Amino acid sequence: MMESGVLRIAHLGSGIFAREAHAPVFIELQKAGLVQTDVCWSRSIESARGLADVYEKGLGTAPEVLAGEDGLQTVLNRDDISAVTVVLPIYLQAGYSLRAIKAGKHVLSEKPIAGSTEEAESVIREWKETSGSIHYCIAENYRFEKAFREAASGVKEVCGGVISASITAFVPFPEGSKYESTQWRRDSKHLGGVLLDSAVHFMAGLRLVLGADATEVFSVNSKKTAHMPQVDTFNAILRFGDKFTASATVTYATSTHRFNLIVVGSDGVVIVERVGGGYKVTKRRGNDEPSSVTHGFCGVENEIDAFVRLCLGKDPIDPSDPDLLDPIHAFSDLAMIEGTVTSGERFVPVKPPPRIS
């Protein structure tokens, strides 16, 4: 299904993120001779054409445009297409991913993996049972940001035993903004609304930096805006077994943008702060002078490059890349948000990842 080391790909879903985040990366990879985008598919022909136009502007030629169920079947039946991206509303992601897997396509699905842990476990099990050598990967860009990987190394380097962690995220989500205006977000058919859609990133970052999974969560949730259909704010305590706890304060009801993650250990501290077009990572051991480094945003580029390399059988840039694409990580991110949304102001267990061989 691959010719001359080129991954031939179709994009399932042609919305904002596919156009503005994915397409520029795939265009550069096509210029480098690693991929060829053959098809832009969407549920509507207008959306598919919009994505194809981005490729035409970037490459001088446009991929084929297909839409609807007949167009999807055409994509899935084509033997020359080896892989697909799935960038669709949350309630559709898992189902479309599984259809592509069963058609023998490698899949890079946007986060979150599914609308619930029950659905996520089902698709992972079916992939394991039917996939053979098919790669099923979840695009969680926080796992591929250099800053978060630097912070994870810093925790091991300077923190000693972790005592506690905290994450604070203020994310404006005003009425009429481009993502808020999408109908599927306004309809919000998935559990947790914007929290599952966006705050799953923060759980992914927290898990990566700490190198651990939460076992219980307690959360107080609230709805502070009139225009969002579900809760938009939470204050949570996450237990990581008997090792340590972490606090998380997240809101989408503010007009101020802020993100920081702090890990406090017996020997030192690591801080990640969002600054301009990236993140600043500060490490400090004891009373030593702190050291800081800033990394620009690079997660989307890195995760797509890692997926392409995996499908082509090329060596990864970082040895951990293939593991960090594994859907089990995405399951655990989702489980932490699901626990947060459903805790009902009491401690509830965080569902552990399924044991599937």
C-alpha cells in the first residue's frame, strides 16, 4: 500500500483544526517526499473543498474531494491509501476510526479518543483483535511538546520524591469565537462539553510530566457562562495512589489566558508556564539558582511526524514517540476528565486502562 517510502493518506474531517493545524504540517511533509495527500473527505462537500483549497495554495495541486457516506466508502475501499487522519466531532471519532481500522488503514485520530471510557475501551479492544499490523494512534499534542518532555525530565532530575503538583488553566472560550461557533460544540452531545474537548490536554500534560496515572478524583464543577451548554469550570483534587496528590483549577469562563503547571518535590521544583508562542520550563534544586528554557509550540508537528515515521517504518526522532501515540495513554487522559466531570463532589475511582494483550 506504500510506494517509494511515501505514505498515501486521506483526511477524514475537514474542519478548522484540519485546515489550520494539520494541513500545514502535511504540506511540508509532502514537500519533503514523505506523504501524499490523496483525498480530503468531509460529511459536507463544502468543508472538504475548503481543506483541499489549503493544499492547492500550499502545493499547487489539490487532493481529490469526496463527501458523505459514498465518498467515505470510496476512501475505505482504495488499496492505494494506507492511512487516514480522523478529525471529527468527539461523538464520531471512535466509530470512524474503527471503520478505517477494519478497512486496513493506519489511523491518526485527534484527541480525545472517544466520548466516554466505555466507548474508548471498546474501540481499543476491537483494534487489538482485528488490526494485525495496523497502527491506531491518538494525536495528543501536549505529549509531543518539547516543554512538557523537558519538564518530565526535570522532575526526575531535580525534584526527588514528588510531594504535590498543581495545574492552573484559564482559557477564554467566548461566544461567537471560531471554535465555540461550531455547531457540534454548541450541541455538545458528548459528556463534559468543553472540558472533555479541551481540558483533556491538561490531563495529558500532567500525566506526562508526573509519569503517573491518577487513581481517584474529587471535583467541584460549575457553569459560569450562559452560552456554554455544560459545565465550564472545575476545581479538582487528584490522588495518585498513596504517592501524592495534585490539584487542578480549570475554567473556560474567563477573558484571561493563563497556564501553569508546578511540581513540588523533596529536593526541588519544576514549573511550566505558557508564554507567548510557547512554554517556559523552570527547574530549581533546593536553593540553587533556577534555570529556565523556553520552547515554542511544536506538538502538532511532532506528533504528525511521529505517526508518518511509524507507518513508514522509519526510526523515530525520539525513542518514546511510538509509545506516546498509543491509545492507552489517550484512554487514561479521558478517564481523568470523565472522573472529574462525574465525581459529584465526592472521591470517585479513575478507571484504569484496560489490560489488552
